[in-house]
Amino acid sequence: MTRKDLYNISSNSIINLIEEMLENGHEIEATDTLNKCLKRVQEHDVSIDGVTNTSYTNTIDVQNQVPYPGDLQRESKIQDIIK
């Protein structure tokens, strides 16, 4: 199996996972998963135009940012109940 084959399998798996989350009403988890992927890419100093390179400048250092104040699992359950 070539490197390109492995890439295609991996990227398709990620895309399928995100689509499944969205189709099942788990928008918060899909967003969280994408944000985790983007964070990992940023940690390797790779930029993605239009996503990680915007004119917005965060005035709070990453080390000083507070964690997400909510409970993603609880919010997802609430979303499921509402739907």
C-alpha cells in the first residue's frame, strides 16, 4: 500500500466520521473534532488559508486562555432531546 493510499483511507475516514456526526445531530462533537484536528495542524506550524490565517488577532495568549466553559457531552444530549 502506498503512502497516497494510506492518506486517502485516513482522510476519507475522517470525512466519513464528521459526516456521520452531522447526520446524527452531533454538530458540537463535529465542530470539536475539527477544532482538534486544526489545533494539531497548527502545532506543526502548518497553515491553512482561510481557516488558520485570518486578519483576526487574538489578544490573549494561548497559555492564558480559559478552557471551554461548557460540557460538550451534556450539550450534545440536550441537542438530541430537542431534536
